[in-house]
Amino acid sequence: MEKPRKFPERLCVGCNEMKPKRELVRVVKSPEDVISLDVTGKKPGRGAYVCRNTECFELAKKRRGFERTLKCKIDSDVYEVMRNELTKNG
């Protein structure tokens, strides 16, 4: 009898729900302290996950979920770039 396959889950910093990793977008802080969206999920650095919708993104921004998880301050223009990328890719 085969075991059911387990899929990795991550916590969305917006809605605080555990979801399959594939349903989420990773926001990464690179070793050079550059913050960006990581659509592939392969960039090096510390990561935070958020759902692929703008509601969760705005909630994470309002609650400072990204700043808490990535352990740094994030400028509003960085949020703007990430929001534009999210709506383009989502």
C-alpha cells in the first residue's frame, strides 16, 4: 500500500493560513538585502510567502507581515513594485 504523497505547506503572512507552497508567491530578501518577488521559488535568501491575490498582499503589508518575517524595514516604493509584479503574474 502506497502512502499518500505529502506536499510542502507554507504560512501566508497575509491571511495566516497554511497552504500548499505551489499556491503561494515567495517574497525574498537576498543576501545583498534586496527585496523582490520570487515567482520561481529558487532565489537565495530569506523568504516570506503570500497568497497570489492582492487582498492577502495588502493585509500582509498592513500587518507588517513581510517586515516581521524578513526582519527588516521595507519602503513603500518596494511594496509598489511587488504589487505591480503580483498583479501582472497573478
